[in-house]
Amino acid sequence: MDESLSSTRPTGTTPDISPDEVRAALRDYFATRPGLDEVRRTRDGRQPSGFDESSWRTLATDVGLCSLGMPPRWGGLGLGLDCLVAAVEECGAALYPGPVRAAILAAWALGEGALGEGALGGLNDAVDLTGTIDGLLAGMVVAGSTLDTEITEPRSLPLWRAGAATGVLVALSHGVVAGLAVTEVRTDDGVAAALVVLDDSADRRSRTTVDFALPRADVTVTDAPALLVTEPGDHTALQRFRDASTLLRAAEQVGGAQGCVSLMVEYAGVREQFGHPIGSYQAIAHRCAQTAVDVAGARGLVTAGAAALDRTTFTDPDTAVHLASLAHAAAGETYLAASSSLIQVSGGIGFTWEHDAHLHFRHARTLAVAGGTPAEYYDRAVLDGCLDLVISGVGGNEAVNPVEMASG
């Protein structure tokens, strides 16, 4: 790449960077550094951390991935969720196994996204994260997230008191090497979102999973420095934080499905049968086309959800909740179907476990059950009243068109 997104840091205003520019920058990066290569190394036991830490530092600094959602006052770009979901989608399309979602969510939470104007004004009075923030921007501090696991019992969450957390961070992504955890904690006044700093004293126990693109570990911490990014008991702020996490995960699934489409089309164009490319046969062409249509639909829901959550006033949190749930359900279904279709289109070789199609197949099934299955997300959205989107609209007077919302 000739120029990174963060090559010109803003001094006080948000730069005019579009989601398409974010996509283009990351697409250029992954054109010469395929994420699949790193996942293969993990599969073959040659990459204990689950990703190449040197490549992650390049992505964080040269491309500026970690600075996208970071507030300008801390050296970031302060971009909105529309750009953040675009970034995660491109990383998902490349099946990049680095800590993208957790890092972007941590940066977003540190800004005004989670708490509003003046958030974390008492940063130095609570936990000094200056060094951690600098390390996050430089790719030296790896972020992990526990938010893929649905917590039904708050008492299982780590306990936060006086700026420190104690407990078990269950199924922390990239937990073997993570230096910062994005999680939820319980306090005397209720559940809150928090950032927990991890050091060498943390007890890390790696989990064996079927997904080579998303390593996990259970991490036990005792009085680990922690900073709350939502007020305890503030259910609206906590839900907004959860919705952002859900949308970022949905974006990764949309990207994974798009990656499957690209591989399907590429293979169908070069593999010949009876003297013709298999892509010329209707059965193959229709499968590729239907998958592409499904990806576009899921992408629209993710983009609309980001637009709803990014509103300056955020006066209608229900809309964001509904769209986040619908986006995750649609994205999960799409990625599941796309990864299966990739195996089908790849033919006999696609059914072998060593084929790249199975890397997507495994990852799709892991993400599809994160926080609930697609069917559960659909049920959740309907029970919460998502059908009101069709008749009431954001302001209560007009029908909502997700495409129009996404386009502003």
C-alpha cells in the first residue's frame, strides 16, 4: 500500500474517510498477505498464538486498523461504526485470524461510542490505560473478547471493585497472548462493560476448538486493573455496547460469506468438465448467484444497524437492537450456507478436510452460535418487537427502509 488510513492523523476533527476507502485499503493489504495462509499455519500446528503477531503489528500500524474507531484525542481517527463494520467485513473476507473485532470494539468503547460526550473523563483517576492504548494502536497489545458467549447468569461474570477485576474470563478470544480483554463484569450496582488489563500473572488455559481462525482460552485474573466503559446498571449503554459487538460479529460473517463467494466464482471459472468451465452450467451459476444475493441482503442489515447505532442523539435504541439481532441472524445463516456451497462447488477435492473450504466451514459454524443461533436471534428480534420497524419507523411516523437508512 502506498498510503495507510492513519497516515494523516486528525488534530481535532473526524477525517472524511468513507467505508469504501476502508474496504479498498484492507483489500489491497490482503491481496499480498492472505489471511488463509495464517489459518493454515495454525491448523498445521506451526502458530501457537493462532495468528502472526508481526503481521498484526503491520496491520495495526501501517494500515491503521486499530486507530479507525479510536478517538482523535488519543491518536485515532474517530470513525463511525459504518467504517468499522466495513473493516471487519474485509478482514472476514480474507479469513484473517488476528484480533480484529476485539481491538476495534475496545477502541470504539474507549471513545464516545459507549458513554457519550465526555466519556472516561476520569481516566487517570480510575485506571491509567495510556500505555495500553498506545500499545493497542501499535499492535503491541493484543485485544481479546468474551462477548461471543451468552451470559445467562451474571454471577458467572468477573467481579469489579475499585478499578480491579477478579474472576474467570471465559472463552476469551486470542486469550493465550491477549493483553487487554473486552468483557462484561458485575458490580455492586449491576452489570457493566469493561476493559481488563492482562499481565503475566493471569492464568491462561487454552481451549481446543474446531475453529482454526479463532483461538480461545479461559483466563483467570486476580485484581487485574480494569476500567468500566459503561455505568453499572445503565442498561441502555450496556445494550448499545452489546449491539456494537453483535454488529461487528455479523460483519465478520458477511465478510466470510463474501470470501466464500469469491472462492466459488474463481474455482468455477477455471475448473472444466466436459470441455467447459463448470461455471457455465446453471446449477453452479445459480448457486453462486443466490449466495451473492444473500450476502448483499445481510450486508444491508449490518450497514443499517451501524447507521442506527451511530446516531448522534441515539433516541431510538430499540431500532438498533432489532437491526443488530436481525443482522446477526441473517449473516449467520448466509455464512453457513456459503461455506457449504463452497464445498459443493469445489467438488471432490472440496470434501477433503485439508481443503481451504473447510477453514471457512469451521469458522462459519463457530460464529453462527456465538451468543445464540440464527434462529434464536430471529426469535429474539421478533419478541422484542422488530416487526414495528415495518410500520412505525425510527421517529414513529414513517416506515423504515434499511437500504435508505444505510445510505443516510
